Amino acid sequence: MTRFLFVVLLAAVISPPPALGAVATELDRIIAVVDDDVIMESELDEQMNRVRAALRQQGTQMPPTAVLERQVMERLVLEKIQLQIADRSGIEVEDAALDRAVSDIAERNKLSIDQFKEILASEGYEFDRFREQIRQEILIAKVRREEVDKRISVSDSEIDNFLRNEEGGEDTLEYHLNHILIAVPSGSSDEEIRAARDKAEQTLARLESGEDFESVAISVSDGQQALEGGDLGWRKGGEIPSLFADPVSNMKVGDVSSIITSPSGFHIVKLVDKRAGDKIMVEQFRTRHILIKPNELVSPEQALNRIRQLKLRLDGGADFANLAKTNSDDRGSALRGGDLGWVSRGEMVPEFEEVMTAMPVGEISQPFKSEFGFHILQVTETRQYDGTEEVRRNRARQAIRQQKIEERHQSWLRRLRDEAYVEYREAE
């Protein structure tokens, strides 16, 4: 879950929007058509209230209403587009995964689920509505993984180059960056590109005159982090988008870059802070699993029934290794009794990792689904693993992959927005 979403949801608990009464319902209207879906005025009002609450909580200067409305509306449009992709692709969020996500939010607020429900109810905020918001956020994350993340590959030569550069010591530093994007939609005319460039130059002039970067970002940026003041958070040197890497390496804390040009538009970054990175200790999980795959002869329903039957046998005292050897469709691990060896975070698909990292040692999971089929897993022990060549290469791979994902994600969102049918409707 993104940092901004958590802040907004927390703000919604503390200061939620007023409940819509009968009069408000009568006055609700469609304010935009997005492909096969619509945005209602009540949706915009609700999101505006949440964003205002989050900005107040962060102590960020409130932008003009028109500016904030433009940013929130654009975010709603992108959300609608991605949710329609999820629906067309048959992507779903299982109740168990949704319950875990809601529990995680409650735990971050140091609340039990019952306490969390009571607070929501006391503020007039419906728990089912809250769960629906989390469901949509998870759906959008799944769409991104399907459409962007899974299509990213990292070659060994890229890892070698990364590690050679790392030996110079620059990647031991971490950078806290803020970012402004003045977007240039694909297919823009020369006049539109010049107008965007002029806007970027005016924005840079405002920053150089001393205006607050975060406030300016909220008011003008087209970036995904605009409503967070353009905050990109802390990044290692190798995790910074390649477009910004050279300028940032030569900047001092507090510096604002000149205008950086890319196919997506014009960028300005600020180096908020810089620090030496700490040595990373990686938590590893000794894991074994049983996998049942649907195929031409085994339907998904049959595969699910088989994995449930195996779970019942395990609950009845059957030996995990023996069942894996005779039943698991992951033949590589089946020969070892389902043993996957020591597994680090980031090595498995998200659905598998989510269950693996949440399981107490020795406990057998409930059946769950991933892109490969239906699993049962057991974590037999955990450890902290330090600094081998394998870990260095995996860390490099993840840094390169994350950099590619972010760059591809921005391009993908821009393409979706350009190709979508969006009609804004004025009040009658």
C-alpha cells in the first residue's frame, strides 16, 4: 500500500467526510464519463475532503480549490481506467487478502479490528465503504503488476554494470527527493510542447524565487506524487530513475535541479536530504510448499478441491514432505519434500510472499492462489542473512527492476490516459 493512501485513510478515520443525506443524494450528478464508467460529484467531493484532511495533517499549505480539484479529478480518472482493466481481465481480490490488508491498517494505528470499526462508526464512516476503498487499491496494484511489473526483465550484464558502479561507493548513499512533472501527452503538437516548456520554466522561476517546493508541486505537477508535494521518499543511488541520476549526484542538500527533459515531459527535482546507507541484513524464510496447478485436464475448481483435501490431511497429521513428493505439481521442489530452501523477500510472486512473511514458524497456511496455481506452504525457520554475493546481486536486480518499473509505469499511465475516452460534464 502506498504511503499516501495510508495517510489519507488515517486522515479519513480522524476527519472523514460528512455523510451524504437525502438532499445530497438527490443533487448527486455525473461530472465525468471515463470509457464505460462515470465519476459522480459525490465521489469528487469525498476525495477532496480526504485529501484536504491529509494535507492538513501533514501541515502542507492548501492549494487553491481549482488546483486541488484538477489533481484529485485526474487521480480519479486514472483509477477508473485501471479498475475497468481489472474488471475486463477478471482480476479479483479475495476476501482473505482484503481482510489481511484491513488488519494491517488497524495494526499500524495500534488498534484491534473491533476498535477500528468502532472509531469508523463513531465518525459516521461505514466500514464496508472503507473495505471497498482498500479493495480498489489492491485491484489497481494487481493491474499494475500484470500490465507493467511482470513484463520487466533484468539481464546479468545490467547487474554486473550496476555492481561495478557500486564499487565507487556512490550507491552506499541514499537520497530523499521531491519531483515536479509538467507532462507532455504523446502526440502533442510543437505548440503544446512549447507551452509545457514555458510552464516548466515559470515553475522553476517560482522555486528559484523561494516558493515552497511541495506547495508548488501540489499546484502544478502532473506526477503521480503531486498531492504528496512530489515526495519520492528515500532512494538508494541505484534506485533513482536514470533520468535524474546524473543531476542528483552533483546536487547539494536543498538544491533544485534545472529542467530535465524526457518523452513524458519536463521534470524538476529537489534534493531534500542525503545520508549514508546502512548495511542491509536480509530476513530469510526456510519454506516448503505444495502446488496444485489447473490445466487442460484439471479445472480451477478441481485444483482448489485437491489442495483443500491435502490441507485436511495435513491437519490430520499427515507428513508434509511425503504429501509434497506424491502430490505437488512443482516437481523440482516435490523431489525435496516441497523444500524451496532459504527464500528472501522479493524472490517469490507477491501472493506467495505475502502469505510466507505472515506465517508463524511451523504453522501450515490455508490454501491460497497465485499465478501458478493453488499452494499450501509452511515456514520451518527464519534467519537474518548478511552480505553474500548472492544477496548483492539480488539487491542490484531489485534496484534495477524497480527503476525500470517506475519509468515504465509512468509511460503506461500516460498511454492509458491518452487512449481513454474522458468527457467532463459541466453543471446545468
